[in-house]
Amino acid sequence: MKRIFARFCRGCWRITGSFRRPLVARFDARVSRLISDTVNARMMPTLVEALADSGNRLERIERSIQSADRSATNLAEEIDLVLNGLSREIFRLQAQVELLQRRLDNDGRSASNGLSIIHESGEEMPLPRTTATERSRVG
């Protein structure tokens, strides 16, 4: 009995296939549309708010990046100016030191002022040694 009933149901199922498929497709489309509309109605406002908030944050980040870029550019320009001024000052001081060394060399050769430890002949003069009693008097 069970076999006969199963065979009968299978036959009916096959015969109704041409009518059943379009009806099932319409029903499936309708259910999918209802679910989609419900999800969209509940989720879209939240998603739109989140996207707007993200857009605002992105704009603020872009503005801060542009500001940092401008300040970095300004800082680099200032550092260039400072380094250029510093190098000019170093070159000026080097020239001044060289001029002073030449003057000292010329003045040292022409006249002895008595403060030099090198005698006019170019040899070192012997320094007088202090005795033990003179060392104890200092201080």
C-alpha cells in the first residue's frame, strides 16, 4: 500500500511540475522581496548614519594630513634657511680665524712681547724649576 501511494504521489509531482515551477519561483521572489524590504527598512538608516559619520571623519583626517603636510613643508624651508645662514656664518668665522692666525704669525715674528715661551731664535727657553719650599707657599 505504501508503495502504491508513493508511486501515485511521484506521478502527480511530475505531472504538476510545469505548473508548480512558476508558482514556486513567484512565491520565492515574493518572500525574498519581503525579507529584503524589511532588512533595508531596519538597517538602512543605521548604515546611512554610519557612512555619513565615516565620511566626516575621513574629511577631518584629510584636513589634518594637509595641515601636517603644510607644516612639514614650512619646517623644511625654515631648516634650509637656518642651515644656509649657519654655513655662511661658519665660512665667515673660518675666514676671520685664518686672518687672525696670519696676523699673529706676522706679529709673533716681528716683535717679541715677552710672553712667549719660545725664544726669538726659535728654541724653547728652559723654565726655572720651583723648589719644594716655593710650592708650599702657594695657596
